[in-house]
Amino acid sequence: PSAWATAGHREILDACEAHDRDQSARRLASHLARTGLEVIELLDPHYDPTDLKTALADVGGELPTKS
């Protein structure tokens, strides 16, 4: 339950509950991409994740912004 309290998780759940498949897919893809990019940054900061960025764009997700 506490994980669903974060904004990103809440947005995914809300889109699912609203039966909005497109929005659900975009939200989930953006969330997973953010996680993937964070792992890539930790393991190999020089790696260019072009395929991940392309896949995200294909579903209309958004790249996370650096904070």
C-alpha cells in the first residue's frame, strides 16, 4: 500500500481503475523507463539507451527529467 502512495504509482493505478488502457500504458512505460535509466546510470553511465528511449516514444511515454 505505501508504494501506491507515491505520485507515479498513484497515476498508474488511477489510469488502470479508469480503464484507460492508453494512459495506463504510457504511465507504466514512463515509470519502467525511469527505473531502467536509473539502473543504467548506476551500472554504466556512458551507455546510450537508444532502444529504451525508442520503445518509450513508441508508446507515448515521457522520458524522466533529471532532478
